[in-house]
Amino acid sequence: MKMGLLWCFIGLMSTPVIAQKSEPTPSKVYTELQQYLDARASEFHQIPEDRKADLRELAAFIQQELVEGKVPQLTFICTHNSRRSHMAQLWMAAAMAYAQAGRVATYSGGTEVTAFNPRAVKAMRDAGFKMESDAKKNNPNYTVRWSDEQDGTTCFSKHYAHQSNPQTGFAAVMTCSQADEACPIVFGAAARFAMPYEDPKLADDSPKEAERYAERCQQIARELLFVAQTVKKAGN
């Protein structure tokens, strides 16, 4: 058995299957996030047409779930659940709220467990998210808010099959090519989408570090806002 697939089996076998409640998507985001997303909404022309086609497929899944009266569940997966998957989880929720496109529940996970990287945390804070940490050394829990109408989302690094994530009926959104290749089967997923992003980790400890994290944050926000706006238009 390949090591990547073994990681998928291990995570599934070691995790109890439980149901998780989904909170409604708040209709208003913080002013700073509103301004940040206003800027991203003017940048849709920067998204290549082939990428827009992939984003529309994700939007179609969300819209179909909404039409059927369900709360769409989206789990964003990357190898270490440390950067891109967390950023995508939070931006998808914030973008849906900004666009008032409907209720959605977003999650993230990895094929391995590390920690929500502080550089990615800083980029999200700089964009306008409010994030509080419990200060654990190895894998801290962050309580993240994008609206005062929201109770707060807990973010920490975990396997995608962790008990805090949905176990069935969710869309698996692969945010890095390594995880997409290493985990060919995402157990319990109702749909799967490959949406890889370049890893900002490549610039860690270099003069370009802050710039690369800001760029990735903007790209993920821009593309997932495109998804949310597409869902909104389809529902009108």
C-alpha cells in the first residue's frame, strides 16, 4: 500500500464517526474584511479562464446542495493542514457571507498533522479576520471570526477525517497537488475538486516571505469569492 493511501486509511480508522452541527453563514462581515473583499471582487479578470471553469464546478456543487435544502459541507485538504487549506476554509465562509450567497459549512484537514502556520495566521489577520489562540506550543487552537454574528470557528491542524469534520456527504477540495496525489481516495466525500495553490512556504525565511503570503491570501480570497458570487447569481 502506498504511504499516502496508508495515511488516508489511518486517519479514517482512528477517528470516530460523529455528526457535526453547521452554523448559519452570517450575513455581514467585519468592515476591514468587507473592504478587502471589495478589492478582490474587482480582480476577477486576473483569474485564468480554465481556472474559472474549475471554480464554477465547485460553485455548481454548492448551488445544487442549496437547491436540495442542504447546508453544503466543504472540506479543504492539503498535506499538512497548515497554510492553504486553512486559508481556503476561512475565505470560503467569509466570501459566502460577503456575497450573501447562502448557508455553508467549511472545514479543513490534512493527510498529516502539523500546526496552523503563524505566517499564514498573520496573513489572515492582516486581511481582517479576528483570531485568538490558546497558546498551545505544538498545535494551537485558533478561534477565528469574520463577523460579530458568528460564534467563532476553531482552527487547528488535523487529519481530514478528524471527528470535528464531516464524515460523509462533503465536498473534498484539494488545495495542494501533493495531497491530491497522495490521497487518491477521500473517504466519505460526495464530490472531489482539485484546486491546487502554490505553497507560500517556498518563501519562508526569505525577503519575499510576507509578500508571498499576502499574494496567496489574495488569490485564495479572490477565487473563492468568485465561487460565492457564482452561487449567488445562480440563485437569483
